[in-house]
Amino acid sequence: MSTIKKIQMQLIQLNKHLKNNRNRMIEGKKCSSVVLKTRKIGKWVDVSTDEIFKGKKVILFSLPGAFTPTCSEKQLPGFEKNYDKLLSLGVNEVYCISVNDGFVMNAWADQQKLTKVKVLPDGNADFTRSMGMLIDKKHLGFGLRSWRYCAIINDGIIEKWWQEDGMNNDGSDPDPYEQTTPEKCIEYLSSK
């Protein structure tokens, strides 16, 4: 086996190790306390993540951007469709967070005709940065955005964590959507 092939095999093994250990490093940690700037009935309303998570079991999923194809056609509609099933499995609420402002998130929720999933704007990327999920999508003209992840948060503690493979800043991914689905949450919650 050539030296290059050996190095490639070692890198594959290292990536698998890092992926498996990242989930273990995040699970059991407390979520950061961040104030999100939301828009409600024409006014700015500060919402603390402590208020959102305290004393509740919630699903929080993040995506690169409102109105983008995978987010609008698969991920958000999937959680909206499975909302009642998720609540029947002991979840109190389901939130979608994205590095977009309150105007954009509210317009997207209206366009998607959401009635169940709640949207949270992370316009300054403060929460996303604190979660270690901030990436640069300048190759698409998006600027800083969130990598796609999903978490079950129990009273502010990350109980279960999923994120898509291939986190990067250079656009070398096909915008994966396999790990952060409502079906993964249902599978996990059903096994408890």
C-alpha cells in the first residue's frame, strides 16, 4: 500500500473517531445562555434560551438558512409533519433556529404555513457560535451560517445530539441531510 493511500485511510479513521467523539463531548453539556432578538406583533422581543429550555424537554434543530431548498422542502416540513408524534413521545416543544433575522424567520414561517414548530432567529449568530456550529458559506454569498444539527435538550442540558457529516467552510459538501431528521428523534425517543 502506498504512503498516500495509508494516510488517506488514517484520515478516514480519524474523521470517524472525531465524529463519534463530538457527539459524546456535546451530550450532557448545558446549552449556552443567549438572548435572541425576535419579532412578535410588530415589536422586538428579547427571548432568552434559558427561558426556552428551562424545565422542558425540547427539540432544537438548526439549518443553514430560511427559504433554502433542503431547509424548506425537507427539514422544516418534516418536523412540522411529525410534531404531534414528537410531543406524544414526551417532547414539550420543537424549535427551528437559523442565522437569520426575525423578519426573515417570521416571513419563512408564514410562507411555510407553520402552525406547530416555533422559529427562532439567531441573527447575530450568538447561539450558533456558542454551540460550535458556525460556518462560513461565503462561497454561496450567505456569509456566516449554521451547520445543520439537531438536539434534544432536557432542562437546558443536551441529552442527544446529531449533526450532519462533513462540517466545513469551503463548500465541499452536498448540503447533507441524513442525521438531523425528525425520524432520528422519533427513533431515539421511542427507544427510551
